[in-house]
Amino acid sequence: MSKLKNKVAVITGGNSGIGFGIAEAFKNEGASGTITGRNEVTLNNAVAALKSDFIGIAGDVTKSEDLENVFKKTFDKFGKIDVLVVNAGGVVDGVPMADIENITEEGYDRYMDLNLKSSYFTVKKALPYLNDGASIILIGSSAAHRAAPGMAIYSAAKAAIISLAKGLSLDLLPRKIRVNTLSPGSIDTPVFGKLVPEEHLDAVKQMWIDITPVGRQGLPSDIGNVAVFLASDDSSFIVGTEILSDGGLTNIS
Ligand code: NDP
């Protein structure tokens, strides 16, 4: 049975990695809707690869007017929005993740804007268009629970997202809109190419495989499958909490 039949979803950052994996999983369960991203080439390629009713709308999640455009156009096209996946985030272009000695105040602001502020305002801008009873999934990270060198700001932003889901789910209770955080562990996506030079890529991925108890990196489809559950009525009693999909990474010291 299709778990998301007739559901309309918006997935920010659906043109790459985890967001695309979620879009594929949603499509396979009967959903349609919108994927977003700034890069129109990868966005068009992702829409073509989905071979479905999903459309692409370009936009920057740190810009309010772009967010409004995404939700208005989606609503105009599909007539409703049932599911919102707040996934765009991660690495800020041109600002490497760095330790406290090497990050500027502007770098701090840009990481917080992309990973925390944009999550809040993506939800806020979606609200006028979301159905009562909608499901909102915020993409967090195992980094909220597990420190790594040079990642303090990113980790703090992702930890705050877990609190956002708790607070927003209370704010939105009158509309029966559920908000939950889905936190991936190490997932094999293009983000690693943004974090480390090509010559170190294999070694870094191997390091993640070695320290993840199940002995592999996750796939975008691993996250997509959990997102289907959180988007569907199967999870109707799950409100304001976090689900980790990390192969056991946060269980080890
Ligand atoms: P990718 O780099 O593959 O994808 C990032 C996505 O975010 C792209 O679609 C990108 O599109 C979009 N994006 C980035 N900046 C902006 C912006 N300013 N406005 C709009 N869209 C933007 O990485 P992942 O798929 O790995 O990451 C997706 C999410 O998962 C992130 O929130 C990340 O923090 C989280 N995560 C990832 C983990 C991993 O191991 N991969 C682990 C834990 C969490 P475009 O460049 O076209 O704008």
C-alpha cells in the first residue's frame, strides 16, 4: 500500500544527497510536490531523475522572499501542502567548518543562519500554506550528540533544532501539525566533497565506516525510509521528538 498516496510534500535541498533520497522514497510511496535548491542545473536533473509529478523551485533558504515563493508556487500548483521536510543545510559555501581559533564572527553567523535560523523561518513561511494535521520533519544530525573537531557551531545549531521541534510542536498543537527531528549519522552524500579535498575523500569515508557500529555509511534511502514513516499517519502519535538514524554512531564513546 502507498503510505503517502495523494500527499503533497516540500523538501528543501531535494536536489542532492539526503533530500533527494527523501524525495525518491516519498515518490515511491505515492507523494508528489516540490524539491528545492539554489543550483538550477542539479535541480532540473533531480526533477528529471524522479520521473514523477515532483517539480523543482529554485531558492535560497536564507532568503525569506525565496521561501515564500516556494510555498506559494507549490500551493498554487497542488492546492495543499501535507508534509514539509526542512533538509537544506550543512556546509556554507566558501566558509570551511573550523575550530574557534579559525572562525570569524561572520562565519559563525552564516553557519547559524543556514542551519538554525533558516529551519525556523522555513517553518514560519510554510505555515500559511500547510494543512492542519501536516507533518514537519526537521533534519538534525548525530553531530548534535557527538562532538567532532572544528564542528562546534554546526553541532550547536543541530542541537538547537531538536529543541525547535519540541517547542514548535507545542505552538502548532492547535492545528494538529506534528514537528519532529530526524537526525542522520554519517550518510554518503556529496557533502563530503565539500568538507575534504578529493585526495582524502576515501580515507575520510573509511574512517566513518570504521567508527559506525553497523560497519557502513548510511545511504540517502536509509533516511528516506524513516522520513516516509514520520510523514505518514503511521507516526501520528510521535510529536516533538527526535529519531536518530545513525547505524549506532552515537552509542559509542
Ligand atoms: P548535500 O551537500 O548533498 O545537500 C545539501 C543540500 O542543501 C543541497 O540540496 C543544497 O542545494 C541545499 N542548500 C545548501 N545551502 C542552501 C541554501 N542557502 N539555500 C537553499 N538550499 C541550500 O548534503 P547532505 O544531503 O549530506 O545534507 C542534507 C542535510 O542533512 C543537511 O541539513 C545536513 O546538515 C544534514 N546531515 C547530513 C549528514 C551526512 O552525513 N551527509 C549527517 C547529518 C546531517 P544547493 O547547493 O543547490 O542550494
